Amino acid sequence: MQEGRPINGENEFTERPDLETAKISSQNIMSLLSINSDAVFRKINICGNSDIEIMLVYIDGLASGQSIADDIIKPLMSKKILCEAKNEKEAIALIERGFVYSPNQKIRNNLKETVNDILTGSCALIFDEERIAITFEVKGFQQRSISEPTEENIIKGPKDVFVENIRVNTATIRRRLKSPELVIEQTIVGKRTLTPVAIVYMEGIVNKRFVSEIKKRLDSIDIDGPIESGYIEEFIVSNKHTIFPLVISTERPDKFSRNMLQGRVGIIIDGIPLAFIIPGSILNFLNTSEDYSQNYIVVTLIRILRYSCIMITLFLPAFYVAVVTFHQEMIPSELALSIASSKEGVPYPSFVEVIFLLISFEILLESSLRLPKNIGQAVSIVGALVVGEAAVSAKFISPAIVVIIAITAITGFTVPSQDLSYALRLYRFILVFLSSLLGLIGMTFGVIFLLYHLASMETFGVPYMIPFVASEGRDLEDSILRVPLPNLKYRPFMLKTRDKKHQR
């Protein structure tokens, strides 16, 4: 039995001390942690001196037992100069001077900080007489290795991604941005999870208003803990009633680093393999990292193709419903006859067919995401080929509608951001509904409302539609078109950066 462990899982200490007011003592630490099967307590007499008895505390699995044995216990038991200590005060002074082999040690004077250190992978030496604890960072828990991207794949570019460990992620950023201007500040979010959250920015570039506002909003979050990314994202955005993403999320350190150099602020959350970038604009969700790895002429053509596909996936179903239902005169005669013959025997109007297929497409996407990968691929094939062909043969839907929704689905896959893709797919239903009521007039109302909604939004004071609004023509050289990189001399205008140029 480990020393200090209560028998049969019963806590021998009936009163739990208050973290804010209680003093540091081995009894208080045990009152809080001894009921846990992974908490380890060990009494140590420094160099066998019975007059100096201290308590070693750590969590098995979070702290490295080998590091504790080699770097903490061994010096305490055998270091000659430590053997000369006559009391706890002298022992503490010697440990502070570095006679215990740990590069990261902290003197703690309150119980809350001590317990927090223990629960985040440190071990603690408890000195009862002095009411002091010394904690050593000896983290040793297992973590996922850095692998290739799964969501943001590119052909030319780095292949590493963020992982769940915040220190690995910040080290990955420092490998790319070796400047001393890179600042990584850390705060704690979650009164029960005590999750470390890092705020990352470039000191000589960033607009300090962004940094102070982000700190203010993070400090105002009062929840048990940010277990999922949305707990942070939804709390810090100002407009919570929009379906469009306002915070950029990425799994790619290179994309994160590029945005830091532009003057944005990053957020890295411990336990979440994503980083967030603020403020975001519509272009951040339309362009990709690989746009800066290819020839500028090729990138410009790809962007035009991508934006065209986004327009098609958003407006094509609504346009088809409007034309077939209200504006048949717009359709060429041969095409009209072809559509009419394909609808022969189908009992439902075009609006119902489109909605039915769009919903079916969403169900297929959702099922393929939730099932194991191999089964998910089979579901997609069965849904697309077998069920679709059977529905056409049974005259539930017309072949023309299948073609329209297939084009809509394929073009929708060109949207680089999954968050933006969800928003476009949802708004697609609204446009189809308006088109079924008023034809092209209803669709026009939907487009006007969409443009108004996007143009009226701001993220941390930056217009969401920048550079297409409120920029006086600035930053258009890296929007739909992309000029050669040597000509991109200035950082984004609306970020109001302290250093305006990134090229001299």
C-alpha cells in the first residue's frame, strides 16, 4: 500500500480544506487527493535525517516516475551538501540554489497553486514546518505524435499538425517564428478543468487592441471547463446569431504562423489539436495555404474556379427551382422538353424533389462522418448509386434533379473551410424555399439579405467582408486575384498593425 493511502477507498479526512484559505501541509494535500488511486504519497527524510521529514506527492501517469527517482529523490538522499542541512529552512534554501536536478521548479506558498501543479504533471515536496511546497515539472504522460494533416491537405507545404499538448504546439510555433518578438502568454480557463490557454502574437506587429480584447473576453469565461473548442469560440465572438464562422480554426502550424506575421492573434487550447486565429474575414475561409506555394497565375485561375464553384453550390438548386416553377420562358425549348419528359410520372413538384435530395445528401454526409472510415465509404457509394438509381426508376425523383444536386454537391467540396461549408449548405435551403415562393424575386431577396448580413458583421472591429468593403480598394491584390509575392509588401490594412510592411 502506498504511504498515506486510505484503506478501502475511504477518505480518512472528513473535512476537505478550502483551497483559497487553507495553509500548505501534507495533511491538507492528503485530504484533497488521497482518495484518488493514482495519487502517490511518500515520506522522505533528507539524507536519512529524522529531523527533516518531508512529503513527496505526485500523480502516477501524469508525472514521470523515472525523472522523480533520478532528479528529485536521488539528490535528496545522497547529495552531500543537502546532508548538511539542519532544518527545513536550510534544506529549502539549498534546493532553491539548484542542488536538486530540475530545470523548472517553483516555490508555492498557497494550497491552490500547489494542488494545481500536482494535477498538471508536477511533483511536490511539502515542508510542513515552513508551510511551503516546492514543485518540479516532471511531466511524463503519453501523447499523440505529430502526424500528417487530415482535414487541411496540401501538396506543396509542411506536413506537421497541432496535437493535444499545448507545449508541443507552442514549441512547433517557435520553430517557425524564432523572433524574440513572438509572445506566448498563458491564462487558465475553466474553474474545474483549469485548462491552460495560450495567447500568441508578434509584439512588434500586432495591434494591441486585439490582444487586450481577447484577454478580456477569455477572463470573462466562467465555465467548468473548455472540453471542446466551441466553449472558447462561442464565448469570445461578439455576433453569436450567425451561421457563418467568425474565428479561423486550423490544424496547420504553417498557416497559424503566417497569420501571426500578418498581425493576427492566435489561441492555443491544451487538449484540443486545433489553433484559433482572430480576427477572421471571409477571405480567410475562401483561400488556402497552398495559394502561396503555387505560381500566382495558377493560383489566380484556381481561385476564380473555386469562387465560381462556391456560387454554383449556393445558388444552383434555388435557381433551378425558380426557373422550372415560375420562369419556364427562360429555358430553351429543347431543354424544357427534356426536363418535362424527365419529370413524366413523378408526382412531386420540383421544390419537393430538390429539398428531398438535399436532405438525403446531408444525411449521407453525416452518416459517412460518424461511421468508421471503411463503412462510411460504402455508405456513400450505396447512397449515391443504389438508392439514387432506385429512386429515379421508381419515379420518386426526376433524373434532371439528380444531375442538379450532384453538381451542387461536387462543387460544394471545393470550399476550403468546413465551417463555411456548413453555413453555405444551410443557407442553400433558405434560398430554395424563397425561390419556391417567389421565383427569382425570392431568390434575389435571399441574396440581398445574405450580402447585407455579411457586410454588417464585424470581428473585433474588423469588417467581415474585408477587403471588399470599407477598405478603399486596399488589399485587393490578394483577394480573388493574387499578384506575385514580391509585390505583396503590406500587411492587411484593416488589422491596423504597428509595422505596416512585411517586405522592404
